Amino acid sequence: MRELINGLYTLFNSQVEGHSALYNTLADDDDSITYPFVVMSIIDNVKAEAPFGETWEEYLIQFAIYSDDSQCEDAVDIYESIKTALDENDSALTVSGYRVNWLDRTGAANLIRIEDEGKLIWQLTCQYTVQVEKN
């Protein structure tokens, strides 16, 4: 999993524009966070075995974009940049020691308004499924 996270961070930081930072966790007391920012989470992992002894792993990855812009334009711009970097672009993701079989956006994006320390902010989430196979 570490190799996948490293590959996603490298791809994200080199090809996705408009964010202040990419995190893999959100600390409640971190005053240094500036909007807009993105939190990446691996929310599911399935290890599977194919008929001829091949094994692969599938991961469900979520990107949560947080914005304090009243019109959420920066969140939408980051989402569009994520789509450009990841959609139908399996070869863009490099995972050390693994072959990326596919990388697909899963379902629809979700945009909601949430409260953060008394301030309303936008949260836009999207999910991707990636299948990797050990070399």
C-alpha cells in the first residue's frame, strides 16, 4: 500500500493544480492548513485471485476537496484537474514494484456544505478504483 500512496502523491502533486496541499489525514487542530486543500483516503482494499494463480489488489481511493470560497469555484477547478490527471490515464500512475491494471473514476462526485469551526465550507468528494498487480 505504501507504494500506491507514494505513486498517487507523486502523480497528484505533479499534475493536479490549484490546491494548497494534499493530506492523507485531516488534523482537527492544525492551524497551518490553508484552503483549498485535498485529503486522500484509501477507504477500501480487496485482494483477489484470478483463475490462473494471478493475484491483484483493488483499492477504492477518495479525494475530498475542501474550499472556503463562497462559490466553490476553486474546488470545482481542482476536481476538473483531478479528472484530467486520472481519468482514462492508467499509464500516468506509477506504482513501484506493481503494474497498474486500471484506474477508473467510481460513481458521481458529491458536493456538500459543512461547518468547520463555525464557518461554512464546501467539501467535494470523488472516488477512484485502482487495480494493481505485483510484478
